Amino acid sequence: MTDAAGPASSLTVPVSRGRRMHVTLVGPVDGRPTVALHGLGGRTEQNLPALTALSQRYGLRIYAIDLPNHGRSGTVGLLHFRVRHFSALITETVRALGIEPTVLVGHSFGGQLAALMAADLAGAELQPIFINPALGAPWDSKLRRCWRQPWRFLRLVQELGYDDSNVDRNELYHAGRLLQSILDMLLDRELRPYRRLQATLALLLSCRTAAILDDLNLRGIRPVIVQGMLDRSTPANDGVHLVDGFHSWLHEADGPRALLAALDRVFPGKLP
């Protein structure tokens, strides 16, 4: 994968308790510092085509961080099952990088984590871009229904569409069958079961995310949300910018073009 400044590169960032976080760098060295976060069970590589397109279109220097418990990054504490445990480690990574991001990009679970990080790193020029985020009142309502009727979580697993083989074929996550999706999840060699359990419970226990958006608005931070109109897993908030696709549309062959088309309607010249 290449960008305007040459091949994408990576580095390992030391953080607390001897842990290390993996960061992929995309875009020109003198570009606007941007932090990008992938979704639950995902990996940075899935988002690289879209991130490369973003960096070229808007002149961004993107620091794409493997989430805690994912990829080549370190883990949260053994008994840590809250979203704040994950976002705190990401914020620590950003501070260790010595950057002051002005743009945040987060997909799905990464969108929720980016929103929490926006509150921690709030600046006058901060522009969050959330893609199908697990965030807002509709998501909170859906999770509460699942906790009242736990069998709904099985359907949620299917809707989130854990089936990488479909992505490799540029097909929709939702082409995966329910039982096969769960089997793929359990057999994932890149994300061990306990690490996945921690991240999954952190997401499913976070049922009050509307307050995160409210807090950002009170701080004068206005996120742009781009949502696949066919996504059933993370329901759309008001005022989102719709594209044709399911939860995984960003990873599909046409994902980068669709993202730029949506953002160009909001930022016809350049990012604010």
C-alpha cells in the first residue's frame, strides 16, 4: 500500500506497564495529524484503502492505531471490561506519539472509542469523522433490548457480520450465516477468545453512548457521521450522511470512493 509520500510505514509505541501499541502511518509527513481506529475484531489493514484515499484527498498524516487487544497492539488489564479502559490506552498512545490530532476517524467500535478520545483531547479545530459508529441513542436502545432479551445478541453478532472470507471476496459481511459467523469468531487466530471477550463485553456494556455525543456538542465539537443505509447493526442517528451499503461498506472495493463522495458533500473544498 502506498500514499502520496511513498509506502505506508509502521512503528511500535511504548506505553505503560511495558506494553506496546502498533501504529500504521499513512500520508504526507507534513499533513494534518489524524488518528484512525478500526472496529471490533477488525484490523488496520482493512481500512488502509479508505485511509489512503482520505490522506490524499485532504492532506492528512494518518496514525492508524491497532486497538488494544487487537492486531499487534498490547492489551488492557486482565479484569478490564469497560470501554474507558480501551479509550484510555489509545489516548495514552496518542500522547506518547507527541501529536495533537485535528481529525479523528473511527469505524464501528472505533467510532465510539474515537468519540471518547475526542472528549479527552478536545481542541478548537478537532473534526471527528465517525463511520457506522456504535454510538448514540438508537444504539443504546438496541443494546438495552438485547440485555432484556439476551438471545438478540446472537442476531447482533450476525449483523456485525464477522465473516472475513466475504470481505476477501469483496462481498457483504451479511452474506455470512449466523452459525458460521460465530464459528469464525471463535476460531480467529488473530484475536484470541479472552481478548475478544474483553473487547466485546466492553462494547455491549456501553449502553449510554448518547451522552458522549451530547458532551461533544456542548464542547462545540461537531462530528460528521457517515452511515451505510442498509446497516442493521449500528442504527443511524439523526443528521447522518448515508451511503449505499451495510455495516462493512467501508471495506468493500467501492468503499473509499463512497466515503470521499459523502465527505465532499460536507467539505466541498477541504476539512475545516
